[in-house]
Amino acid sequence: MGLIVQKFGGTSVGDIGRIKNAAGRVMDEKKKGNDVVVVVSAMGKTTDGLVGLAYQAASKPSKRELDMILTTGEQITISLLTMALQDSGYDAVSMTGWQAGIETESIHGNARITNINTDKIKDNLSESRIVVVAGFQGLAGNGEITTLGRGGSDTTAVALAAALKAERCDIYTDVDGVYTSDPRYVKNARKLASVAYDEMLELANLGAGVLHPRAVEFAKNYGVPLSVRSSMEKLDGTIIEEEVSMETGLIVRGVAFEEEIIRMTVFGLRNEITSLSSIFSTLAKHHINVDIIIQSKTETESINLSFSIKREDLEDAIEVLQNNRKELGFTTIEHESGLSKVSIVGSGMISNPGVAAQMFEVLADHDIPIKMVSTSEIKVSVVVDESQMLKAAEVLHTEFNLDKAEQPQKVSVK
Amino acid sequence: MGLIVQKFGGTSVGDIGRIKNAAGRVMDEKKKGNDVVVVVSAMGKTTDGLVGLAYQAASKPSKRELDMILTTGEQITISLLTMALQDSGYDAVSMTGWQAGIETESIHGNARITNINTDKIKDNLSESRIVVVAGFQGLAGNGEITTLGRGGSDTTAVALAAALKAERCDIYTDVDGVYTSDPRYVKNARKLASVAYDEMLELANLGAGVLHPRAVEFAKNYGVPLSVRSSMEKLDGTIIEEEVSMETGLIVRGVAFEEEIIRMTVFGLRNEITSLSSIFSTLAKHHINVDIIIQSKTETESINLSFSIKREDLEDAIEVLQNNRKELGFTTIEHESGLSKVSIVGSGMISNPGVAAQMFEVLADHDIPIKMVSTSEIKVSVVVDESQMLKAAEVLHTEFNLDKAEQPQKVSVK
């Protein structure tokens, strides 16, 4: 008997039928004798509907008022799920973010959790009540309603699991686990029984989309065992933890890919010690995320600098750079679109040099030119032409033995 | 320059177009140099939609969880109206009930306001900001979200006007004022320029439907001048205040009517000193509102007792009475449906005896039998057959000179 935190995403509570199905999962866990805290997102398309209304009311709604309207989405779900539990004879209580003691920074739209006052939740758990908490939302010190930004409900669930010292945090979603690659596109993709936090972090950052990286990081920092599982089918999911069941000889654990990558190139940048930091701190100040960076030396006194950004940041990036051209000291900028990023991820790479070389070789063998490269201890990413993204993913998936069935073996990876 | 509280009901904020129209009314008042606090209801059919969801999730949703889900309705409206104001260049801020300092009893579904902590509103007003408050909702001392029950947004508006010592509380609605009778049914019904609190209270209680009686009572107790006006058309509305513009010789100010009245009769009630109080306290305990009561003496030791209730309370009333038959000491109960109540209301009646007699006479002249009668200082109500309700209203409207145009004259009625 322990405490389990369960999280149900928007699709898993998309209509009343699914909410009742989620209630069934909650009751299953409660029947085992566990205390249960449930975190829910807004129902399916509710958030989109509310955002739509906001943009009808104002051409540019303020972030504060967006938080005000969006937080109603989860408030609706917590009450409906609680009603469904009560209707089945279970004692349950719903709590908004502020009622659940979720304290955040005083920032709208993307606040971080600063503290969780668990008193009210604990009081209710001690009376054997199921506690249903609104994800994605919190209360700033100034009494303002805030939201946690994308993936916020995952973060709420993991933060609550950490604060309550939960045995496990189960993320129920519309996929049944973490796969070696996206099964919609890579036919041999297989579900992983387990994956390490760091691997998941790289996969999440690379757009695997199952879990928000902030939530994974939180889980890693506080050692919260996570599981990702299907809300619709009763299947084993994927466990995310520090110590994973390693597969014999499996160095790469997943192949991730992401479309709509833009390569920006800045020409004639002054070759000064602060040039790079100026460029990237200016972009960061405008919330433009830069991924891969390549600096090419030229024979003149100036530098050419390339970096990758997401499609959605292109207009902003061009505007920011042009507005600061003199100050940053460059001559022109260019960009190339129609690119994709393909990455291999695996903790096993740390102790296996040559993985990157093997990747480049197999891509060359299949006539896939590499436009940019970036490496970390457990990841190698390449930027390729969009038309070759899926082919690259397929050949890498095969090359690194991910097509084969898994034979778990417990190995410590950290 | 003063402080105006404006309230917009569900129809007046039913879609984005109407919300923008409401924003226009707010800005008009602000342009005059006034401070403005706005109270809004949930958009049009939102509440019905949420209640529908709740009854899909549970056969009998708990009151606490109903409060949780219903309060999202006003939260959506406050953010949208605030966005619309900001979009027009006005500084505005939205507040939920708990943020606005609306403190209530710890009761779900029908809490009364116990106190309003106006600090946060005043801070924002002092920075010349328009404050948009969610009606119908508050916070109980135990940190629970509560609702104020039917007409709750009217009550919020009036309570805020009282607490903030507002100059006026304007209730914007889908009718343009208070009428001498319901203009949908009584062709000669005219809009009143002003009406006294007590008259409005009787009219509201009689189903005139424009303003909730609790809000009128609050306004009367705190001397808050109210006005009822159209949110769509820019017309003078009706002022509700202590001192009204009396019309020469106009004793009756309005004719109200209400369908679906049930006459219950309890036979063979023991003729004891506690018999009546037992019956009515038992009904009250089950939230069954009894209106007109008639006790007829019989020659035996028992009493026959008739009283009127609303159609919606019939099943409950029968069940409660039957379950307590022995204890209450009666033999049988009967009920008659298909009845209506028609009432004349006017402060002028206090000093004009014979108004009731005049009413009975005109009804008799038109062959309308009276089934029950009840009188107060400013009201006479009769129960008649449903088929004769409108005819009764019409003849009374004419009899008491309400068909004629108004010629206001300032007279104190209290």
C-alpha cells in the first residue's frame, strides 16, 4: 500500500465516456489499497475552443487573461471525474491548482512551480479520499492564477509525486508507452519496457511527444519513478527510471525525428570574443530556441555562423536579428527551410565510441547527405533534407538493432 | 465622478458580439470619468451545458462538485470581457469570486455572502483599472468554492455596490426595464420609470423575473440605487429606489402572474396548537416553499388546511407529507393543479383600503372565480384557474389605470 499519482491527458478525458474510463483506472488503483492522487488536463479540444474564443475577443489577448480562461478547462475535468468517482461510491474531492497548494512564479503562461503546500491534499488522503487535482495551473504569491505552459499537467503530476513522496507516477495517455521510434512512420518500431530518465529527456526534447521534458527532468531530479501507459487498453507501459533493463548489446535505444527545422546562417559576423554570446543571448531574450550551432572559420576577419531553429520561430528570428544588425555586427542572414532532424539516443553510447561514425556511415551508404551535426553524451543528431527524414530513421532503426524483440537485462546505467 | 457597478446577465454576454457590446457599455461609463466594477454571469447556455455534462458524469452530482464546475462559466466570461476591454485600449483586470474577496457561508449551491474584502478591488480601482468580477460565486471560510444560487450574479453586483458604496448599480439585461405587467402577454403593459424596493420585491417574488428578490432585498437594506436597463438598446431603464416618482392616483404599480401553482389540501389534521407549525416546519426543512395558506375550521376536532406550492415541489411535498403522516397527524392529502396566481402590487395600497375589494369585484364581474387569496400591505394575490390567468391580468391592468401613460411625480413612499 503506497501512494500513486495518476495523470490523464486531454485525449484520455476527451468525453464523458473517457472520463468514466479514467475513473475506472483510478478505482483499480484504489482497490489495491493505494492512496491515489489524480491529475487531469482539460478535456480534448476544450483548450483550443477557449483559445479560439479569446482570439475572437481580442486580437492579442493578455497572458494574464489567457491564464484566467484556460484554467477553467482543467477545473471542468476535475469536477466531472470526481462526480464519476462519487457516482461509483468512492469518496473523492476535486481541487483547483490554488486549492491543491501548487505555488508558482509570478509569470503568466509559462510559470514554474516554486513550492507545493501539500497540507490540504494530505488531510484528504488521510481520510481515505481520492484527490483529483487540476493540472497545468497554480497560484503565484500575488494571488494570481498562473499556468505552467506546454506539458504543464505532466509537470503538476510529477511535482506532486515528488512532494508527496509517491511510489510511482503513472502518465496515462493515448499511446501505450515509449517506442524505439514513432510507430506511425517506422514500421518496425517497438515499445520499450524501460528507458532511463536521460534517454527519455533526449527523446522528449526531440519531439517524441509522449512526455514533456520539464516533467522528465523533475522526475529525474527527485527520483520519481514514472510510467507511461495507455488510458484505453490495459497493457504494460514503459517505466522511466534511473536504473533500466538494458538490452544485450543495445547501444541505441531510440530513433527520434522532427520536421520543420530551419537552418539560419549569419554571414560576415565580426570575429570578436563577444560575437557569439551577443547573437545567442539576443535570440534567447526573445524566446527563440536555438538547437544545433555550427561556426565556420573563414580566412577574413569575419565568421559565418549557422544554427537551427524551429519553423515557428523563423519570422521572429529574422526580425530580431535584422533589428540588431549593427549592434551584433554582421552583414547578411540567410535561411534554408525544408529540413528535418534525425537523432539516435541511448545511454549506452557513453561507453561506446564510434556510434556517431557508424551513424554517418550508414547514412552515406544510403545516399543521405548530412547538413548539420550535433552530439551529446547520449545522443547524435543530424539535420537532413525533409524528403529523406523517414528513410534515415528507418535505416538507423535497423542498423542499431532496434527492429528486434527486446530481451531485458537489468543493468545500471548511472 | 463616482463608482458605478454594472451587471451583465447571461443573455447580455451570450456570445463574443454581445460581450463586445457589453464592453462598449463599460467604456461609456468609464469615459464619463467614473470608476467601474463589472459583474458578469456565465455566457448564455454555458451553465446548462455544464449541468448537462455533470448529469452525464453522475446520476446525482454532489453540490460541491457542481459548484466546482459551474463557477468556470463566469470565469470564462470575466476573461473574455476583460480581453475585449484591453483590446480597446482600456486597463482592466478580471477577478474570480475568491480573488474579489467575496466571502460566503460554507454551503454549496446556495450560499449567502457573509463579507466582502474589497482591498484588492480598491487597489485596482485606485490605479484607474476597470475591475471585472465573476458573479454568482464566492469562497467559504474553509477554502471551498461556493455559489450563491439562483440570481446569484445580481446579488454579487448589489453586494459589491453596497460594500464599495457605489453611486448606482446598473443591471443590464434582455428587457429594458420593469413593466406594469409582462409585455409579452399583456398588450397595454408599460415600462415604469421608477419603482420602490418593496414593490420590486413583491414583483420579483411574483415571478416578474427581471431581478432576483435576494438582490433587491440587499439593495433595500443597504440603500443601493438600482437600475434595470437593456444591454442591447440605449434606452432609459427603470430606477429602483426608496423614493419613487409616484403617479397621480396610481395605487397599483404592477400586475404580476405566475403559472404552475399547486393547491395542496391536508384533511383531518389534528386540531392542536402545534399542528400548523409541525406541517410547515417539516416542509421548510425539505426546502419546499409554501406561499398562500388557508385554514378552514370544520365542526369536528380536526382541521382542513390548504396551501399553494410550485409545480416543481409537488413530488417532494407529497413524499415528505406521506412519510410523516402519523407524526403530523392528518388523514389524507389531495392536490389540485392547473392553477395560476395573479397579483397586484403597489406601495399606494397601504393608505388605500378597499383595493382588495375592488380587485375581487372586477374579477367577479368577468366571471373569474377566486380559489385562494393572500394579502400583504402592498400586494393582493389570488389563485385562479390557469385558463383565466391572462384574462385576469388584463382586466386588473385596465381596472387599476396601468394602461395609461405615466405622469411621474416625486413622492416619498416610506
